[in-house]
Amino acid sequence: MSIPFRVLACGAALLGLGAGPTGAPGYHVAHTFVLGGDGGWDYVALDTVGHRLFIARQNRVMVVDPGTGKVAAEIPGLDRAHGIAFAYETGHGFATSGADSSVTMFDLTTLHVLGHTTVAPDDDAILYDPATRRIFTFNGDAHSASVIDPASGRAIGTIDLGGGPEFGVAAGDSKLYVNLEDKAAVVEIDAAAMKVTRQWSLAPCQAPTGLAIDRVHHRLFSGCRNQLMAISDATAGKVIATEPIGQGVDACRFDPGTQLAFASNGDGTLTVVHEDAPDKFVVVANVATKRGARTMELDERTHRVFTVSADFGPPPAATPEHPRPRPSILPGTFALLVLEP
């Protein structure tokens, strides 16, 4: 996500298609918790050990109890907050700050800030790779990934990606996969060697953002801005299927327990795709969420999906510098939506 808040022109909302022939669960918004607070938002990350949601909010990270919607704490000191990752063996969390090219390291128990590390311009998505026990940031403007030691918080390497990265995933075997938004491609990274090993086109996908992985069947799910989900065979390095999704996608997730892939769309829909077989996929629902709910997180244990958005007012008057201004966010309306099957 190249900016923390991006409102896209919304077309007609897609209609829910129901459970379909696969018998996939019928997702719906079960709870809406108003969190309030000023500023835009970006990634949502689930702390599976502490059972907390971490939500990037412009200049801070909100820490929320997903069961009650109570805001437990806020981690301050960010500038255009983007992504959050957790390194449980060191007890540290990490958050990217795209405007000042820094990564904030914080204590997972106390949530106190422990330090800041400068990486590269427009650090955006971030992940922890369990195979190499390293943190990786994906830096959009710099066309690179930065590698961080999760114990010390120090930068230990840089990987030239050859394009502007968006979201990335870890395969669990020291391979990472990352969407290149400007090239409509996926790159494979050897996380141990800290180098790119492969790249393949996602055509007909355009401007891929969100990315999810089925680690058992080696399938990648790329959310594309031309309203497609491009599904790749990561072993063969090629697209094997596409499925239609909503407008303004910014995140994807895959649930191995239900074989469902999700795309959260800024037009106010959550597209649900079932993996009937490793080479057969079908859209089983387009669930109504909320306009602007373009990022999300999945709890694989409960199968709940979490997304966030707010209410919007009219956009300000256009100017030569801003010919298409974004709608204003109505104060105090930022909310967490919990979807259940």
C-alpha cells in the first residue's frame, strides 16, 4: 500500500452470491466496533499469541481486543504507518513508517517503543520469515527489500527487487514471494541468500497489491486493481487461473482450514474464492462490508475476518495541485468490522 489511506472510485456494489456449490460458509458482518481516532489507516495484523489486532493509523499503531473492540494501547511515533510484523522468539514487534523510511521496534509485552531503524524510501509491507528468523520490509519507491535482525533491530541487508513491491508472503522454506505493482509480476526471493531468484508475469492482472499463499499446494493469490484475483502456481512460476473480485482491492488472505481465499475491496465488498482443487477455483460470495474497507486480517483458528473503515464526508474543492481530492473522513467514525462464517 503506497499510502496509508486511499479511497478509490466505487462502482456498483457486487451482490452476494451465497454459499455456492462448494458449501463454503456464508460470511457476514457479525460485529461492528467503533474505535474512533483521527487519521487514515493501512494494514491490520493479528497477534496470534497475544490475541490482539494491530492496526496502522497514520502516525501510530492501535492495539485492539478483537473480541470486544476495546482499544488496549497505541504505539506512537510513526509517520505514514503501513505494516506490522511479529518476531515472537525475540519478543519484538515491528511497524513500517513510509514517510520517514523507518521501522519502529516495540516490546510485545509492554508495547513500549524500543528503537527505530532507517531502511529505504517508502517502506510499506513487512513480514517475519520463520525459516531464516529475519524481518523483511518491502520498499515501494526504492524498489527494494530491507532485511532486519529481529533481536537487535539492525538492518543487515538490502535486496534489489527490480520493481515497486507491494505485499509479500513467506512460504516457510526460506522462499518469499512479493507482488511488483508497477510490473504486474511476482518475484521469488531466497531469504537466506537475500537475493531474487525468479520473476513471472501476472498478466492479465494489473497493479497487484494484496497477496496470500496456500503453502500446502504452493498457490499464490494476487489481488489486482483491474478487479481480478490472479492465482499462480509458485512451483511452476506461472498464472493458472483468474477470478473476478471487487474494485479497489488492497489485501488478500488464504484460510487453509476452509480452502477459502479472500480479497478485501475498497468498494465495500469482500470477495470469497474457494479452492475446489489446486487447479480449480470458484467465487462463492461477495460479502457486503463497508466502503473503504480495503485491508483485512484473518484468524485461521476461528476463521473470522477483520476489516476496518470509516464514514466519509464530501471531498474538498478541487485545486490545481489536487484535481481529484479524496473524501474527508468523518471524525470518530473509524470502526472494526468482524466477519464470521
